[in-house]
Amino acid sequence: MKNVTWDSYQLFLDVSRSGGLTGAAALTGLSPATIGRRMVELEERIGKALFHRSQTGYALTVDGRTLFDRLQAMENAARDIEGWQKASSASSIVRIAVGTWNAWLLTSNFSAICTDRDDFRIDLFIAEQRASLAHRENDIGIRAFEPQERNLAAIKTGEVAYAPYRLRNAAATVADRWLSVAEENAISTYLRWPHENRSNEIVVTVNRPTALLDLVLSGAGIAVLPCFVGDADARLVREGGEIEPLRHNQWIVMNNDDRHRPDIRTVADRMTRLIKSHSDLYAGRKGRPA
């Protein structure tokens, strides 16, 4: 049996499943005569009769059925190994959890985070609530405070400043018209600020922070925005100065056990470089005069 190759066994399986040489020939592209000769050679090498041959086809003998069952088990195992190999070589996924405006920066500069040469994919989860990484729900997050969980590692990226913004050429009446996220959706401190300080002047509420920028650009009123968003747009100007109590530091956060995984480390490093390259904007040092 030492000279029996897997292709001979596979041919045996083809004959067994198709019930004869003609069916196996259709499956393999070999001639019935060639297949018949190969089956005789297989029986000689094994030393057992594998088929009952007749005009109606090939039927398995008891030994043939035993071999068929064992080869079928080997075939299934081979498929399992192939599937495992494909799964292990498939591109990995790096899951990033960020707030609305950090997502805005990442998507606007996405080629700095992931390129067509990378062998990983990105899953971007955008929400205002705190990025959850403790149980590996995500691989990378951005937080406005240093994590206290022992299993999380953090990279400080700098400060984030906020200010009220209006359209540069807006009518003077916008000074009394404030825009905000609805109170039930105002999770972040900067989103709660208008409700705590300008509640009587709020004229429009929305459920998504990105709509605030759209409304300000339409001339609808004033909204509190991160300076790296507002100062980056020449169409906007600050309505007054920075709201200093809203200033905070920012950290890129990873699970400590996974932070050295090559794809996660690559993305985290790229995110750090991108954010730090905009550090003056983040910290409000490039404010546009009215």
C-alpha cells in the first residue's frame, strides 16, 4: 500500500459514488478504460477485491465499503484542515470604536489609517458612548479620560478644545439662536453644555452631532463643536472664545493583551500620528477670527 497515492483513492471514491466507470469518467475527464485499469491496480496493491463488476456498473464489496468509509472520513478531515488553513490566512479585522468627530477625522484621512497594501480590514463603530474594550468588544478606542481598567493600555494624544461656531457671513440674529443635540442624546459633556448654559436660546435640536455642523453651515445658528472641526473649516468662525471648562485630554486605548498584535499596533500607531499631526487644531491653537 506504500505506493498508493491520494489521487488513486480519490478516483476510487469517484467510481464508488457514481456507481461505475462511465460516471467517474464524466467527473474526472479520464477515459473509462484508464479508470478501469487504475482500479485493478489499486486492488492489486491493496490485496483485496473492492468491487463487484457487472454490466450494470460497479458495486462495492465488503472490503470496498470499509475502504470507502475510511477514505470518506479522511476526505472530511482534509476539508476541515483546508477550511482551518483558509480561515487562519484570511485578512484580520481591526475594530475601532470612536466618537462622531474623531470618526469624521479618520474617515476624512482614511488612507493614513488603512491602505490597499494592508492585509487587514477595518470595522469602524461610531458612537458617543465610551469605547468598550475590556471584553474585546473592540480593539482600539478613543477616550476623553485615561482608562482605569488594568487590562487596558493607553497612548495620550494631546488636548481637545471646544468653542461655539457660526457661519462666517451669518445674520447677526444667529447670536441668539443655539443648536444642540437633543438632551436625551447629549451623552458627551460638550453636547450637554448648551442645555446647561443656553437652554432658553436653543431653537433646533437634532439626534446626531454631525447635523450640528450642517445646520451651522446653513446659517441656522450657533453650535458647540470641537475646535479641530470648527477651525478646520474656513466658512466658520468662533462666536466668542473657547469654552475652557470643556477642554480635556485624549487617549487611544487598546486591550493590553492585544496591543502588540501587528495589525492592531499598526493601526494604533497610524491613528496616533494622524491625531498628533492635527494637535494644534485639536487644542484650539488655530482659531479663526470673526
